[in-house]
Amino acid sequence: MSRAVLWDLGHTLVDWDPRRVYRSLLSDDAAVEQFLGGVCTMAWHTEHDRGVPMAENRKPLIDAHPDKADLITAWDTRWPDMFDGWITGMEAVVDRLSALGVAQYALTNLPAEKWSHIEQTYPKIAAFDAVVVSGAEKMVKPDPRLYQLTIERIGHAPEDVLFIDDREDNIRAGIEAGFKGHVFRGAEGAVQALRDHGIAL
């Protein structure tokens, strides 16, 4: 029976999408997809999650695409505009777990320099019992070392913790580390998973 919850953040609790910024900077959706697929890619962004400072990481990209320097820099300067509150229904789930006294933790792939934005924008997440930020630890999910570090940081044995993340590879790694796991597809499924693991909402 799970007695605690380990949350992913982006696409699980918080609504993050870089397209929000680039739709305001580029001519149409096709241009946005072309830019995100060929310039500011998720593979490039993952280096931020791994701890490479944004100012450092953008230099070679700007050298390769000097005509897109302002667009590339916007990933950093317009970061807050990539967010649009909580994923539908999830703030209520977090509130209910808090009211029940269920321990809540987070394990997030996030640039360390942007954690302060999460703290300010989502104070309920900042109040979790522990938050492990990949950029601060210089490794990203699904690296097994990051899960072992998380086990050391939280106050529960992994078999007592339900890990909820939107990526199947992250969940597989979590299960291999000893956590119980649920692939997030929406609030309704998350609530059912919590109930299945012994947390009555």
C-alpha cells in the first residue's frame, strides 16, 4: 500500500509547452514546429535539465543559427510564458492529498536556474516534503542514479511510494528502482491509480 506520492511536474502537474512562446514570435504553427524540431529541440533543452546553464547552452546554437538569435534567447527570457497553470484537475488532487496528510514529493527534469519560477508560481509544489531537481543534480530521468538519489532524499521506502510521470521510460526506470508507477494520462486516471494503491481520495 503506497503511503506517499512522487510527482513529475511538467505535463503531469504543471502545464508547460514552449509552443506558447513561439506562436507569438513566429508566423504560423508550421514555422513553430519547424523551429522546435530543428533548432530549439527537446534534445537541446535536455542539456538545461542536465545542469548546463541556458546562457552557455545557447551560444553554439546561436553560432549555428545567427539569424535566429532572438528566438533562441527567448527560451530563457520568456520561460514563464511557456506555462499555463496546473494540468486540469491536478491542483485539486494535490490539495486533497495535503488535507489527508499524504506525503508528496517531486522528481523533475528542470533547469536548476528555473526552480525559483516554480517556487513562486506553484507554492504548493514548493511546499512538498522534498523536490529533486535534475539540473541541480547534473543528471536527468530516466538515469537510475537520479532515482537512487531520490530514494535517499525522501522519507519513505520506494515500495511505499507511487511515482506518477507522463513518460513511460521514466516510469519503467522508477519501477526498476523499486517505486510503484503510473503513467499519467489525466487527473481521472491519476486519482484511480492513487485509490488502487491505497490512498482513498
